[in-house]
Amino acid sequence: MAMFPLGSVLLPAMPLHLRVFEERYLLMLSELVAAEDARFGVVLIERGFEVGGGDHRFGAGTVADILQVAAEDGVVGLAAQGGRRFEVVEWLDGTPYPRAEVRELDDLEWDDALAPLLEETEQVVRSTLAQASEFAETGWSPDVELADEPMPRCWQLAGIAPLGDLDRLTLLRAASTEELLRLTAELTRDARVQYSAPWPDDEA
């Protein structure tokens, strides 16, 4: 599978918007579009940078399903959405662009018995977003509209929660929907602490 290592985690059901200018990824996209294989893998960079190569990557990732590609002045705008999760089995020759043999993981399944936990997790995430927005730009409004279907909604809550990428990687690796929801709520509550500390008093 063609791979696009990034400095952020893509979760299932979450949007991905990229401006692509590196020759290797422009080639990758042109080949994918020509082959009508409108998807690629996204993994988090462990060490290094998105541009130039030579990075070290985590082995868990998400398939990005391409929704739209538009080119202008040598830069390609890409809109995609997170699909199935995968594990990297083996990294292949990185010329001309990163590729890997991957094993796609089973989708998490929804159980109606989890509805109360979903509601609780959503309340935690939205209230923490509201609190965090008083301190910093969160990227998501606490009133952002989410999917009606429960399973995409679970992933989207994990995606909008004000967490770091290592926490989000932990969520990506969840073995069940219950674990995903409980971890999302737990990690978000932990993150809330940094947004609830009082401002230090001004010194005279």
C-alpha cells in the first residue's frame, strides 16, 4: 500500500486535508488516481519530519479514502477520510515513495448497550473542548456536528478530543468499542486538568 507518514494521527471517520507539493507524493497521487485505487495509508511519524524522508514511523495506521483531488500551480489539494485501521507488516522499498505491506484490522463493532457510555463520553469531550477553548485554539468547536451513526460518532469523538497524538495513537489501537469510549473519556478527563488550573497571580 502507498503510504503517507504524517506528524498527526488519522482516525477512522475523521477528515484529512492535505496540500501536497513533494514530487514523490505528487507521483504517488497521480498513480493512485490513474489506477483508480483511491486510498493510501497514514501513519504517525515517530522521529523526523514529513518533508524530505528519513523519518521513523509507528506501525499502526489508518487507510485514507480519497474524496477529492484538485491541482493548482504545482500544489495538489487533497480531501480524504479515515477508513479502516491497519498494522504495518513490513516496510518496502521507499523509492519513489513510501510503501508498506499492511494487515487491515477488523472494524470495531457497535453494541446498543454502549449507548450510555457514548453519551457520557460525548459530554466529557464537548465540555472539555468548551473549557479548553478559553485557553487555546482547539481546532474543533464544542458544538461541532458529528455523524448520526454511533460507530463513526465514537471515532469522531476520539478525533475531536483535545488530546496529543500519542494519546490518539492509543485510541487508534483500541481493541473494542467499549475500550475506545472509556479511553477517550479517561484521557480527555486527564487533559482537562491543564485547562482548569487558575491563572497565576500577577506579582507586584
